[in-house]
Amino acid sequence: MSSIPDTILQGMDFTEGYGDTVSSVAAAARSGCRKRVRRDNRGWNALHEAAAAGSKECVQDILSAGGGSSGGASDYVNSLTHEGESACYLAAQRGHLAAVQLLLKAHSNINQLTNNLSCPLYAAVDGGLTAVVELLVSRGAEVNRTHTSSCWTCLHQAVYKGHSDIVRVLANRSNLEAPDDHKISPLFVAAQYGQQECLEILVNAGANVNTQAADLATPLLIASQEGHQGCVDLLLDHGADPNISCSLNGPSFPFMPLLSLDTSVSSRG
């Protein structure tokens, strides 16, 4: 039988959790009270609230009341909200490093997916929370799993957001050529969105500068189309080939868009 107090495991409390009218679970954790209460209408329990609020003391007390490493305690630590969020996910998403450390020590599932295919690491990457990312990676978080409907990895997301410190953490641990649903690699994303520092990190880590997407577009093509001159120069300096055909519908090369633009400008002059 679980040693978790009955008050934790009671039935649902359907008190709404709005900003000015919180549930009893939220009120207890946010005020620093160590009272253990039941779930609310979102499926949140006391541990979810304490983790989301970053209340280290509350998290510690609730985990201690759970009975250490018993099966019931493990189930409680890994219990999910109606959105599939674990306490570890909520703490990681908000950058509460100490809470994440406590939850991992209590055997929280570090790779638990939410309903929308996120996880603690992906949430921390998205938020630019470098210290949390470093902790999760050091504890064995899966770095190459795909997330979102576009099949992006954590490295794709870090590059897209321009979180260069996180790209450095992930670059030597991730599949640099991981394709999304359009065969776009993280380096391609860096070129597309003009994330020059991230692009340089990936190039220096050995990413392929001549990778091609499903439509045969290259990083050099997309960087030139988007007008990211610094990325164009960097790619050329590191061996990007301007003679690769980049179209499924006949010859098309990276600098054709720029040549066409120059011609149109000249004709107007």
C-alpha cells in the first residue's frame, strides 16, 4: 500500500485555477504552505504546483511524504496533468533548477512526453534555460528524439530561437544532420533564419554545409533568398557549393535569386 498521505490521493477538486482565483492546490504551494492537497480541474496536484512555482521546500516535503522509492511514490512523482505534464516538465519549463534536481533524484521520468510531444529538455531549450538544459543532458535526457508535428529535434529548436549557448551544449551530443518532415537539418534552419552564431557553431562541429531539403534547396540558397549576407559568406568560407542545382523543376542555383534582384534594380535605374 502507498505511504503517500490520503489527502494527496483524494478525488478531484474542480475549483478553477484562474489568475485571481486559484485552486486550493495552487494557493497552498504558491503561498509556501506545505499542506498537501488534492488535484484540481487541470489534473494538477500539490507536486505539480510546487514544481511550477519553484518552491524547493514544498517539493522536498511532498517528495519526503511520498515514502522514498516505493512504487506509490514513483507513480506520484511521475503523475501527469490532463495536458500530460509531469512535475519535472513544469519545473524545467520555468527554469526552476533546484526543483528539477530534486525531482530527478526522486526518479522522475526525464524523457516523459506531454500530449503535444514536448518533454522537459525541449521545454528548457525553447525557453533558453541553459542551466536546466545542461543538467538534463548530463542526466541522460534524450537529445535526438523528434518533437512537434514538424519532427524538430531540440537542436532544431535551439537554432531557430538563436540560443547559441544551448546549441553549444547540444552540438556535440546531437545528430547534426537530423531531418525534419521536409528533410531540413538544424544547419539549414540557422541559414534560413539568419542565426549566424548558431550556424558557425554547427559548421565548426562538422555539420554538412551542402545538405539539401526535400525540394533540393541548400543552406546557401535559402540564406541568399532571405538576404542573410553574413550566413552566405560563412557558408562559402566553409565549402558551400554554389553550383549545386537546388530545384526539382530544372536548373536553379543559390545565387540566381540575387542575380535576378540585381537585374531588376538596374532596369529601374
